[in-house]
Amino acid sequence: MSDGAASREWTTRSERGALPLIRMMVWVALRLGRPVARLLLYPVCVYYLCFNGAARHASRDYLRRVLPNPPGPADFFRHFHHFAACVLDRVFLLTGQVHLFDIRVTGEEIVLDMVKRRTGCILLGAHFGSFEVARTLGRRQADLRISLVMYEENARKIRTVLTAIDPQLARDVIALGVSDSMITVGERLERGDVVGILADRSIAGEATARYSFFGSTASFPQGAFRLAILMGRPVVLMIGAYRGGRRYDVVFETLIDPAHPLPGGRGEQVDGAMRRYVERLEHYCREAPFNWFNFYDFWA
């Protein structure tokens, strides 16, 4: 599969789950609580394990790279369950029920310092664990505004329900795939906002570069790194790893610091920052392997 075809696969794959079922899950979560709602995750994950061959194949392809032994059905189930648990927990995080979770944070001072200096920064994540945890932490700071750049079309059902829970979610989203999305990102950075981008997926037509990732090359989008270096803005890696139960570990690391620029010209600086991002992403995948949520042929 070509890079262009691979980039289109995740954007065109239909979203699983009927809207009434998603609404029912949210209703159970908000009315009956997290322990009861989590019980429903087991039949959902069994269904995916039995009937979603594409997701199961993608899980196998990834887990065989990251686990020390060949993965089996129990590993696939755990992988799906981590994903489902993170999606469910978004409901509670969006409704302000942070007290339900044990969130341990490392490096939060990095982002808070940038907020204090009003520099604006790009917060780079991945489809790994929970980005919503970082947004929730941001709400504790009155001066911190976090916008999220995302491709909305392949998750419209879930987003419809979550936006009904928290209308601010829609206002904070910058849609990928429209002509002025990067202009909007630039404007938010200029006013000192934090802009969150999940930098492990590209869309058709977007500039990408291939890097070694778990022993094979995979495509990663260049846009966020180019923009940060062009505008002289810092880039911070954010990892929100789900550890099971009610625990999340959140880590912030500086990838680009304009005060200490990477060597070389703009192209070399982009390449250096991207290599660092991919290396750290692989590190955290090995540390928390079931948090990787790209259920498509990532290495195509």
C-alpha cells in the first residue's frame, strides 16, 4: 500500500458502533456510575475480538512488535479493553469527575512555564492512552486554553455524544482537512494558546516522512513540526498512559525549545525533532504496550 493509500485508510474506515448504543453507554455511565459502565466493556470487547477482523489483525501486527512473546487472544482482548476504557473515561473527564481517577503527572511545570510566559506551544500527542487527561489538567489553570487539532469525520458518532455532554469540546476543536486549519493553528499560537495535535496519523495530501518504528518504517506527518520551527514555538510531547483501574500516568517532555534550537537548517531541525518524537513514542509504547490505539495497517 502506498503512503497516500495508507494515510487515507484510517480516514475512510467507517466508525464502528451504532449511535443509540453509544448513547446508551453514556447514559449508563452518567446514571449508574463508572463501575457498572465498565462491566459493559467486556461484551463490547468480546464482540470486537470475534467480529472485527481488521482491528484484530492490526492489533496482532502491533503487539508482535512490542511484546516479548507472540500475542494471543488474551492480549488482543486487553488491547481492545484499554481502548474502550479510555473512551469511556472521557465521559467522566468531560463532566468534571476527575476525583474518580488517580492521575500522576511528571513534567507539568514545562507547560505551566510556557503558559506563564504566554509563548504558545504545540502539545504533541498520539493515538496512545488518553489525550483528554491533559485537557482536563489544563482546565485547572484559568489562563490555559487548549485547542485540539483533529480529523473529525471518522469519529463523528462519538463526538456528537461527547459534544452534547460538553459543548466547549466543539469550540476547542480545529478540524483537519479544511483549507484554513493551519491558519487557525497559527492564530491560536499567536494569542498564547496551547494547541494539541496527535502527530502519529496523516491525511491524504499531507507532507510526511518515514522513520524507523519498531524495526520497520512508518509515515509520520511533518506539518506540526514545520509550523513550530517556522513560528519559533516550543513543542512538548504529552503522553497520557492508562495503567488499568483508575490510574493514568501523564508525562510532558520538551521536544523543541526555541531558546536552544536544533542544529542545521529548517529541514534538518524538522527531521531532528521528528526523530526524537518517534523515538520517544516507541519508548512509551514499550513501557505501556496496550495503550497504542491505531487499529489499521500503520506500517503500510
